Amino acid sequence: MIQVTVNNTLQNTKIDSLLEDLIKGLDIDTHGCAIAVDDQIVPRTEWSTFVVKNDMSINIFQAIAGG
């Protein structure tokens, strides 16, 4: 197991987890959101191949309409 921080909360996940699988396991609606890993945006097209490593900081941003 490894530990990552998701939106300032420690999460345990298995070694070699993919970003897409981690997010699915957290039951987060990814419609209209962006994900940054260690302050770098990861394009949605890379979520299924991006390998999560120990101590990474993952931030999930939801788009909010406003005016």
C-alpha cells in the first residue's frame, strides 16, 4: 500500500494504482472536473495511464458556474 493526499485527506491505495482507478474508488463525480497531481494538471486523456506514486498530492477541482 501507498499513501497519497487527495484534497488534503490522506488516502491509502495499492502500489501501481492508476489515477482513474483511484478516483473511481473514491466515488467522485468527475463530470466537469480537473485533476492536478503535485500542482500539475493531468489531462483527462492521461487518467487511465497515469500511475499514482507514494506521497503524491492530488487535487480535484469541480467547475462551478457563477456570475
